[in-house]
Amino acid sequence: MDSRFRGNDKCLCDPCISGHSRESGNPQRVIPAKLESIGGIVSYAVHLKCRECARTYPLEPLAACEECWAPLEVVYDYGKLWADLRREDIAERPANMWRYHELLPLDSEPWVGKQTGFTPLVAAPRLARALGVRELYVKNDAVNHPTLSFKDRVVAVALSKAREFGFDTVGCSSTGNLANAVAAQSAAGGFKTFIFVPADLELEKIIATRIYGANLVKIQGNYDQVNRLCSEVAQKHSWGIVNVNLRSYYAEGSKTVGFEIAEQLGWRLPQNIVVPMAGGALITKIYKAFEELKELGWVEPAGTKFFGAQATGCSPISTAAKRGTPEIEPQKPHTIAKSLAIGNPADGSFAVKRILESGGAGDDVADEEIVEGICLLAETEGIFTETAGGVTVAVTRKLLSQERLNPDESIVITITGNGLKTVGAVKGCLEEEEAIRPRLAEFEDRYLSATPAIAV
Ligand SMILES: Cc1ncc(COP(=O)(O)O)c(C=O)c1O
Ligand SMILES: [Zn+2]
């Protein structure tokens, strides 16, 4: 048996339509295409499969299972993939998310977001010292292209898929970052666009949506009400709504966060990972990414524990995880972490299951702790994150102080959005500096008088 097959004996493409067996593998290894010319590549995605009842569907724009309304997952032909691709092939490709295109559901070259992804994984020794941790890394999607959040990844997949399906109009319901990403990438892709958001979104996120010329529909209500309206729109109009009828494809884009972390660690999985949660898709897709890499034999299992982070003011998933049950009780959000403010999360129970079966935990923090988290990351590592990142840092600190995260093990924290998008959240805690006149004496008097003289 080939040593690269790990875990159970069953092929992950279940049922394996290619009849692969772990014993035989596939002798005909096809040299994978380089990304510059993936136009000719055959997708390894074989069908959609219901997460609950396992019914399968063809790869079409479907919102949910017709039998039980559960989400649909993209299933790949892992046996063929294993036979065709080596991790060394990946290393030669351009530094963007499409270097893993065989594990994404496109049939042709991406239409938008060609430069998205492969953001830095930064070793964070100063934050590690502040938290009393031995080995800490920050996955920095605050600098993702083009709109500075991890949502650029999911949108790059969703809109490229929308183009393959022939949609000329696209849209989404959003807590902000998705709105920015859909607006920017649909402008670049030439789509007509409708974006539905709660009216009380941060000004920065409103501007960073409207600037691209999208139709911005502000709704008097919270995200869950916005999302309901969006589902009705998707039923009536033949549009590609990225988080409704394109959701199965869209969510797959989040796997690339996991692939990149593993590759950037030298094809190694971290022992712990802390992930912010809103709908709960990102954490479940990083989990799926790690499983796929193990199944392909590209990484050794590391018993990775998944920790999900929320704001206490909107914590349906972390609350369920703390109770030890996948039953989600919807909440009415009230927090400065607006990007995470989803009271009735679509992937919530699935996220809890993944957290608990990994041996991890869910937790949440108050708004003041979120601001402290933003400042701590900025002051120690020079990375300015939005409120969602403040949640991640603050929950990491809380879990360490409660000894639920092991400081002697490797930890990755996922920073998913940029601080310039939520400036208002930290403005109040920064002291207002009075201007001085352009005089050396005034500068020294104001800034150096209390400090010991500097030798020259
Ligand atoms: C910055 C940021 N981080 C994390 C998330 C959580 O993603 P998910 O809804 O997949 O749980 C969101 C969702 O909007 C977000 O905007
Ligand atoms: Zn079903």
C-alpha cells in the first residue's frame, strides 16, 4: 500500500466513482498543468453531496439539499487526484490560492481573483512572549488581494463559478467583508451586482463597497433578516448569489487558508489553530483542508485542535460548543465585531461538531477585550486587524489563561480582516494628540523632558 494514503481505507470520493483502491493507486500519472494554463484542466470535483442525508447532486447552482435542506459539499475524486499530483508540483506554481486548483471546484481558469491568496504566515515571537507561548504564527489575511480580507478567496471561487454557470448578475448578503470582496471582484469581472447589508454597517465597509459601482441595498434589520431577503431574491431571480445558490462552491475557497498554512509550515499541520466564526464556514473548511492533505499523504496527522472564536455579543456557536452540543440557539447580535454578527449561523452546528471532535473548544470575549486584542497584535507584531482579528487574539489569550490552549504546542491564529476597515472601533481608546508648533524646543519639551538625556 502506498505510504501516502492515510487514515481510513475508504477513498474520500464516496462512493468512489473511479473505483480506486488504496492498494493499486493509479498507474497513469498525468503531469498537472501549471497555473498559467489551467484552461485545459479537468476538474476533480465530481458531485455535490448532502452533509446530512448523503444524497448526491450534479455540480449545479443549488442552495441546499432538496430532501433535508442541509448544506451541500463538493466531493472530489481524491483517488485520481492522489495519482495525478505531488505536493512538489505545487511548489513550482505562482504564489496565489490557485496553486491548489485541483482541490477547488472550477472547470476552467479563474475569471476573477487571479492574484488572491498566498498571504504571509508570520512567525510572531513578540506576541508569543506577551502570551507566554513557545511557537506562535499569524496567518495574515488582513493583506489579502484585492480587498484585505479572507473573503477575497471565497468570492474568487464563487464569481468564477458564476461565470461558468452563465450568470450575468451576482449578489450576496453580507456583514461587510463579503460585500467589499463581491463589489470589487464583480467590477473586475464585468457582472451586474446587488449587495444586501444591514444598514448599521461600519462606514468604511459601506464606502469600500459603493466605490466599485455595485448596487448597495441597505436593509433596516440585522444580518439574519438581510440573508432571508437574499434567499427570496435568489428564488425569484436567476442570479448567482454567492452565499445562497453558489454557497457550496464559495465556501470551498476558504480551504485555501488551510492549504497555505500547511505548506508555509513546511508541509506540517499546527497542533492548534484559532479561527474567528460568523456563519461557521471558515473553520469547517480549514478542517476539511487539513483532512484532504492528510488523505493525500502530503502532511502527517498532528492531532490539530480547532478553537472557534466569537464576540460574547454574538456567540451562538461558541455557546453551543461550551455546552458540548451542536444544537444552536439563535441570538440577536449586539457587538462591535459586526463582521462576525450572525445570530443564526448556517454552518454553526457543523462547526461545533468539528471543534468538539478535534478536542478543541469555543469561546467568546467582550467588546473591551476585542479592542485590547487589536492593540496587542498591533503593538507586538505590527499587524493592524479589524474587530474579527481582535476577537481571535483575545480568545487566544483567554484560552491560554484558562490553560485550555497548551502554550508548549504550536499555535496558528487566523487574522482574517484589515484594521483600516473598522477604525471606529479603536478610535476612542487612542489618546488624542495635540499638535505642537514646528519648534525643536517644543518637541523636546513635550516628548523628551520626562525621559533621561540621550548621549550623543
Ligand atoms: C473578517 C472575518 N473573519 C471571519 C469571518 C467568519 O467567517 P464564517 O462566516 O465563514 O464563519 C467573517 C465573516 O464574515 C469575516 O468577515
Ligand atoms: Zn439531505
